[in-house]
Amino acid sequence: MIAFIIQRLLQGVIVMLVVGFIAFSLFNFVGDPVSLMLPPEATQADRESMRTALGLDRPFYVQFANFILNAVQGNFGLSLRLGRPVSALLVERLPATLELAFVAASIALLVGIPLGVYTGLNRNSWLSRVFLTVSLIGVSLPTFLIGIFLILIFAVWLGWLPSFGRGDTTMLGGWSTGFLTTTGLKALILPSITLGLFQLTLIMRLVRSEMLEVLRTDYIKFARARGLTNRAVNFGHALKNTLVPVITITGLQLGAIIAFAIITETVFQWPGMGLLFIQAVQFADIPVMAAYLCLIGLIFVVINLVVDLLYYFVDPRLRVDHSAAGGH
Amino acid sequence: MPLRLALATLLAAVLAALAPALASGKVLRYASQDDVQTVDPHAANLLTSSRVTGNLYEALVWRDKDWKVIPWLAVRWSQPDAKTWRFHLRDGVKFHDGAPFSADDVVFSAGRALHPLSQMRISLQGVEKVTKIDRLTVDFALREPNPVLLSHLTQLRIMNKAWAVKHGATLPQDYKAREDTYAARHANGTGAFRLKEYQPDVRLVLVAHADWWGRAAGVNESNLTEVVMRPIKSNATRLAALLSGEVDFVVDPATQDVARLRADPGIRIAESAELRVQYLAFDLHRDELLHGSERRKNPFKDVRVRRAVAHAIDAEAIRAKVMRGFSKPIGALIAPGIDGYSPEGDIRLPFDRARAKALLAEAGYPDGFEVTLDAGNIQPAADIAQAVAAMLAQVGIRTRANIVPQPTYFPKIERYDTSFYLLSWGGGLTADAYYTLQTLLHTRTAQGEGDFNLGRWTDPRADALLARLRVEPDAGKRREITRDILQLAAAELPAVPIHQPLIPWAMRKNVSAQVTPVNTLYFYRTRID
């Protein structure tokens, strides 16, 4: 188990280096930040001095080596757009994105799993058909369109919920949270539904098909033959055995929720990392883009590691010692 | 003038009587697409920044509603000789932290704006040194006469010296230092509003400066106690926020939404003409077309071909279809409202395809030629480039619109990697013709002249006229010289002006806002009723 973790960590380091290199080299060709930092009316001499000040005139490999050395120490330099340390910006934005992702993932799981079980058990009921049809919309509509629809209905027409922003936030020792104020909670509703809808439908469909699969197996038939209650059969035996793929997908989707909150955050002006990133792209703010990609890479690596470890706890077969397993 | 003064005094008296009522609190909720990058008044020469710093900080001179220069932090001035200006400062002005305003702050701010890290050196064009004479008198010594110094000085925002020294912010933002400057996120000016809170990409809160000198002087027209400025990136969300009543004012609604907003009874649209001209320019340096079919010679070097391009462009159709009505076709490189603009210099060749074809045939291109038109991928530039390409194709100039991401567009044209490009130029900063015309038409020199003459056009007549304009003090003569330059440019067509953009602002009905040609809302002239 220790060897397995160390092996995974080493793989993670390699992944991170590759991500860092790709991030850095890609963004070197995105464009010239100088032309955006200065007004079009600036002189040629202004541009040159700015370029030198930013170190953009040095050779590529020198810039990259500096980047990695600083990145390891958590120093990604100064944002070209905001003129502040990138690490401070990311730390500032992280709570907003994580809270949004947490609520969206919770909605996806708490609604998705019961709906999946229901539609799996009652595959022919009309309600199941309604759920499946509606879920098709969740899968096929692009996120920004869902967001705009929700804004139109709940903010413009009904006027119940805010159309943008995070509401009032409270500082809990460096972590800004929106959970403690009414405006903060109201502001969470639309973006988290927008962000979580796709995952919700995905989990629902996954649980449903896994349930259908498991319900056909012998041990379920045997459990029924033993006269166990429906509840014990469906939840104690069937659902439990569908969870391995659900955990895998949920883990990966959690990474996706954090990484691809970009669109939701842009639509709702949610001041998280995604909004920071999209504005960095438009501004060719290389330090922010590079740091963001590295951070997202790191999040995926960590989530994958956690998911691998979770298998150990969910699936007893993986806990069997290798030597013993090979023995028979 | 006396009438205005009397009215102003009356207004002040009324406002003073109303003062208790103001305490109830009027909050303007303001939204724009982009967030401010810094509130340092000397760091960035960017619209997003000056929209905020213009409300926090003030200059020695400012502009009235007709955009004429008026006394502000300086009450009067004189010119002991052509190269010296003496300013007498307003007494009793207080900074946001309560410190009194004095000559030291002017000397300090001028030095800060002249520093190589500052992008606002243009605000002190030609100034060599600023010296304190006494507590309320300063002298500006010039290297050479600058007849329009006052226009430039409207952009020199005054910061409190003691405050900047205390917080280690004596220099504008230094990107080399890898740390943020205190003044980038905090402010201490003399403006009608002070900075209360600034969270990038979330909100920026301004509150009324209780000790603002303008209240007693009668220039305050505002009843606002607080302004909350929100960046909302997405066009649709910004529109939704206005419609749902979450914001009161949107400075940059998407033009395609304006028709819908007009139909809403709770919304008002205010339109203003920006002091900006969008134009096409040609590579007039190379002997071949860099991006096009002509390898042996550069067709654009023939003035008849440039005239054919001008005749082929239907600016009226661009106004109606591409700009959705938000532009005014123009024939001069400077817009009405810039000092020196004259109708005699605004000469637009009529849209005439037959004439364009005849001119092309005369120049030896009866079958036309191929060329690439470069433009940045921001709107409306990208759509205009597409429309222009289609219009030119109809007279035989087979044009490919090459839409380049904005971050790479400027470097591309700056290294002259273009045969034909679309650009716009805003002259609102100084509102004087020389600034724009020198940059666009003067022969490129190492001293920074002709900095955006990227087609490298050169004409000794233009250079001579510009040299005269630079130092000519007489307003009448300046207008004549400017007219001559515009007429020369219209005859030679190194650039073909298309239009002046109009800017719509959208606000709730109870907001009264004064439109300005620099697309900036000044809160001391804004009310909510």
C-alpha cells in the first residue's frame, strides 16, 4: 500500500512537470501582454521598457527554469492584469470556487443517486420517463444557456434570486464564505444548479444503468429468495454494489466541476478562479494562466489519488494481500 | 460667466439647505464589463482605470459640460514667458484623509507622473520641471512651448505626498518589483468621492467625500452618498442585472441589446459621440504587397488606388448594419469635439463603385488585385473588417479579412507585418488635434514621432505643418494649420477614415447622468431621484 502511494505520488510529480511545461510554453505564444497593458496610444519606447521590466526579452528556457523554480516555492509572480501576486489572488479566489463546486456536487449526489435508484427500480413508470427526458436536457444543453435561462426566469421575471455575484461574504480566518449570510446563500442557488445539472444527470443515468445491471445478478435473486425486505435488497445489496463506478465518476467529475466552473463563473460573475482565469486569457496574463493550469493539474492528481485509495475501502477484493492472491 | 457663477452659488445654497436630506443615502449601483486594473492615477493610461481615478483624484484644470478647460485645483494661471506657466492653487482643499492640499502635492504628483514607470507622461507633454514658489503657487518650466498644456494637464491627477511617502508608494506600479504598490489598491486624492473598498472582480465602493471643496464652490451636482461599481463580464448577465433592478447604470451595454432596452419603460439610454475615429491604413513603405497578389509593385503607393478604396466603402451601410446605428461616418482623422476639427478638413469621398473601378483601371488594375486586411478580434473591428472586405471585393480588390486575436494584433502591426489594416484612434485624452495627427501622420522617427504611422507614410509637407502646429500659440492659426493637414491627408489618403463611434449608456429612469466624450461617468455630476 505504501509502495502504491509512493508510486502514485511520483507519477503525480511527472504529470505536474508536464502540465507546467505545457502551460508555460503554450502561453508564451498566446500573445503579447505588453500590448494590452499599455494603451494603443503608448510609444514604442514605452513598450520596450515594459517588456524588459517583465523579463519577456529573455530566452524561453531561462524564463521556463525561473518559472518552475519559483512555482515550487508557490511564487507565480505578479499578475499582469491586477499587479498583485498570483498566489495571493488564487488563495483569495479558491474559497468561492470550492464552495460553489461543493454545493454543486452535493446537489448532484443528493438528487442524482435517489433519482437513479428510483428510475432503476421503476423503469417503466411514467415518472421515470419524465425524469429521463428531463435529464436529457441537462446533458445536452450547454452550461451558459442553462445559466442564462435560470437568470431570465428567477432574476429578471420572478425577481427572487440575484443574477450575479456572491452576495455578502464573511471572513473565517482567511476563508471567505457565503454560507453564513442570506444573500450569500441565495447567490449560491442559481450558479450551483447550473454547474451541478450536468453531473446530476450523469450520476442519475449511471446509477440507473448500474442498478439495472446489478438487479439481474444471482445474489439479488438469492436475496429475494431469502425473503429479505425490498429495502434491504435494493439499498443494502444492490445500491452498495453500484457504488464503485459512481465513486470513480464522482471523483473525476468533482475535478471537472472545479476546473470547468469557468463558464458558470463567467455567466454569474462568480469571483472564483475560473473568472480569474478567463480574464487572464483575454488579457494574456501569463502568470495567472500558468498558475491556474498547474493548480488544476494538482487538483486532478490529488483527486485521482484519493479515488484510488477509496477503492481500497469500498472494494474488499483489493484489500487482499498480493502474495496471498497470487497463491491459489 | 457672472450668470453661471450666480447660478452655481444659488445651487450651492440650495444644496446646503438640502444637506440633511442627503444624509438619507443615495447609492448608485454601477456596472461595467471590465474591472479596473489599478486605482493608481499615474500607473496606467487605460479607460477602465481612469473611470475610477477620475472620480477619486483631481487635476489643476478640468472640463465643463461643453468639454472646455476650466479652473479646478488651480484657480488661475499666467504665462510669464512662453516656456513658463505659473499656477495659483485653490486654498482650503482637503484630501480624503483630511490633509490640506498644497504646492508640495503638485510638485510630487508631477514628478511621479514623469517617472519612466508612469504611463501618464503625456499629461505633462513638454514639461521639464515643476517647482514650488510658495504654499499655493507652482511654476511649470517647459523644454519648448506647449500651446495646449492645459488640455494635457486635465489628466495630471494630484496625489497626497505625505500619504504616498508614508505607504511607500512614491513610484507608480513597478512590475519588476514583483509586489503590489499600496496606491494600486488604495487612494488619497481630493476628488468628490473617496475609495472605501476594492475587491478585484467583485466590487469597488466609493463614498462621498464630505469635505470636498466642490460643495462650497458650487460645482457639486450629485446627491449620491455611495457608488458601488461592479464588473459583470457577461453581456447577457449585465443586461439582466439592469432589467432586474440589481444595478442602476450600465456604462457599456452590448449594442445589439440597446433596441430591447429602449423598449423597456424603466430604462433610459443616453448616447454620446466618442472622440475616436476608426480608419483603414495602407503599407506605403514597401515596394511590393507583403500580403497580396502584387509582387512587383505596391498598388497602394498609387494615390488613385487609395482613392478607389475610399470610394468603394459604404460607410452608411456600415453604420446601419454593422454598428446598428451607433456611428457617424467621417472623413477626417479627428472627430468633431477635438480642438482643430473643421468641416473644411472633413472631406469624405462619396460611395461610388463605378468611380472606384474607373480609378483602379486608370492605375493599371482593371482586374483588381488581392490583398489581406488585418484587424483585431474585438468588436466592432472584426465585423467592420468583414464588411469592408466584401465592399472592396465588389470593385475588384479581392480582400481577405484576417482577424487576429487582439493580444497578437498590436505586435503584428507594430513590426509592420501588414499591407492593409484597420485601427481606431481616440484623441479624447487631450482633445487636441496635434496629439492625434502627429502620431498618425508624422514620418516615423526614433524620437517617438509618427508612433502609429505604421504604414510608414512620409510627406515633408505634413511634417512641416506638424512642426508648426507643435509650437503655434495662436488658436486661430492652429485651426488653420490643422485644417491644412486634414486637407492634405484627405488628398493623399495615407489612411481612410470610416466613422466616429457613438457610445450608448443604459440606466434606470431615476438616474441623471452627464455624457462625456471620453466615455466616463463623473459621479459629482450624477444624481438619483
